[in-house]
Amino acid sequence: MLLIRLFAKLPLRVLYVIADCFFVVGYYAVGYRRKMIRKNLANSFPGKSVEELAIIEKQFFRNLCDYAVETIKLLSLSEVEIKNRMKFTNASVLQEYASKNQSVILLSSHQFNWEWLLVSGTISLPMKIDFVYQAVQNKFFDNVMLAIRSRFGAYPIERYQVAREIVKRKNIVRATAIVADQYPGHNDKYFCTKFLNQETAFFFGLQQMATLMQYPVFYASVVKLKRGYYSVTLLPCGQPPYAKDDVSVLKAYVKGIESSISQQPANWLWSHNRWKQRHLEKKHLEVLETNTNEQA
């Protein structure tokens, strides 16, 4: 941990030189997850040429390497610098809810740099932040990421404790932050819809959480302005009351992610195995197709 903290104290301009070295090795020498990335891009953008996809792929690798050093840098960045480098265009939309003691749910996607988004939200938004995270087996790495994410007071909630914690903390005015655009777990209930030209499963628990707590939901859309600088816009995803079989939040979330990717396609996490060929259980499909038809 000491070495990582020393690394984090290096100026960003130095860290970006290191990121450039990572890029050369990862892209040209190792070819990190190249087959997966190319498959995901080709299936998501069937109308783009090979040359266009290659440009997105290369820029994605650069963004991924920037993400790595930027995330470590969060251990030493000051509040002022974080606010200067990731600016919320409309943070005031949450002030109305904060003044009414109304908590919200804040969704995002794996748009670079989602770690900066969480930490900057802790500093810039007018309410406390709880964040949902997936613990990893490597305890050292898990501790490093928790230290980064909670440095300015964000409260961590382990994924499988969400239901208990959200009810336990219901009297605390906060934004519960969730990044949930990856493939659902084996035991998760999921919602299937068309996403990037493919049948895609999304974690249904997002909708269940909104329905259980009857919270307003926002999607944080991140735009990379240039290296080390981002802007965030909070877009409404849903307003209570939600019916028991509602899927409107999920639909708005999917639409928001697609819009972000369309705007900056190289800024999403293409190296993730998002479209696994896992059998979708019939009982889930029947329920979710019925919900989709009712909401159409």
C-alpha cells in the first residue's frame, strides 16, 4: 500500500507518460483481451467499417491505461483539483431533493472514469453518497479500491448486502450510487432488452430497489473533455410512484448508456465479457417479456 501511495504522489503528467508505456505494451505487445474487444465492437457497431472499429479500439486502449493511473492518483488528488477535473453540469438538480430530505438512486455505467465520478460526487453533490461494490478475492486490491472510493466519506455497501443496508440507512438522506451495466450474476434476476444491437441481460435489482424505496433515479452521463478532464450531467431515469411490475427505470438506464456510448464509443469498457452465451431461464424470460409488453 505504501508503494501505491508513493506512486499516487507523482504528478499526473508523469503518470500519463507511464500510461503511454502501458498502452504500447498492452496494445502492441500483449494485445490485452483483443479478441473480446474486437468481437464486442463488431457486434455493437455492425454499420462501422474495419478501419472505424480499429480507431475506436486503439483509443479505448489509451483510455483504459489513463483510467488505471487516474484511479491510483485519487489517493492524492485534493478536493479542489478533483472538482476542477470532473465538473457536474447540473448538480443543483439534487438540491431540491436534499432540501426535502429525499434520498435518490444514482446510476452510472463503465464510462471512463467512473472512479473519478464516485469520488467527485462525494465532494460536489449536495447529499451523502453510498456506493455499491463487488468485493474481489484479492484482499489487497479490494482494500486499495475501498480506500480510494471512500477517501472523502462515501459509504461502501457490499453488493449482497444492498437490500439490508438500504433499508437500514433509509433515514439518512443520500444518493445510492450503482454501476450496473455488466452481466448479472448467476443467481440474479435479470431484465432482457435490445442493447447495442444485441439481446442483453441487465440486473433487475435496480428496478426492484427503486420500487422498494420509491426513490427518484438519475443516470450520471460522463463525457471525457480531454485527458484528465471530464464533465457529468445528471439525467432523470425515473420518478415515483413505481408500480410493482414497473421496468421504466431499467429502460431509461439502458437508453442513457447507449446515448453515452454513441457520443464517445471509445470511452466504455469493451474488454468486459458483456454478452456471455449463458442460457436465459424460461421463467425469467416469461416474466420480463410480459413486463416489457405491458410497459410498451
